[in-house]
Amino acid sequence: MKDAVTGGASLPWHDGAAVMDAVYWKLTAPQRSDFILRYFQVSTGVEAVIEDMRGTLTSEARIQLAAILQQVSNGLLKDG
């Protein structure tokens, strides 16, 4: 499938990280926000998000991700 985002190349739909790499830098900050927020809108709930975030991460990487997400959460709550 040809795609304007990748300059005519097919997106590697089998590789989520590669798809993100292909589109991330093409998006403006508001578009990236919409992209991320849409993930949470289409997710089936907290457990599904946890499973997606866990992915194939090592225990150490999961701890690091959890710390980042906790900081994000704190920042969002501070704005509220």
C-alpha cells in the first residue's frame, strides 16, 4: 500500500516501532497528541493498556516506563 506519510513507500504494518518511526516526525505536536489520545480512546480499558505497555519489555524497562508514566500522570493532575 502506498502512503503519503512515507513518501510513497509501504508502511511496515507488521512492525509497530517502524510505523511510529515513519509517522512521528511527520506529525505536529497537536497531531501527536491526537495520535496518543486516540490510542486510549480505542483501548478496551486499563488492563489492555497495561498489557500493551508491558509488551516485550524487560522488568527493568517496565519499571522505567512506569516511572515515566507516573511523572506524566503527576504532571497532568497538577494541571487539573
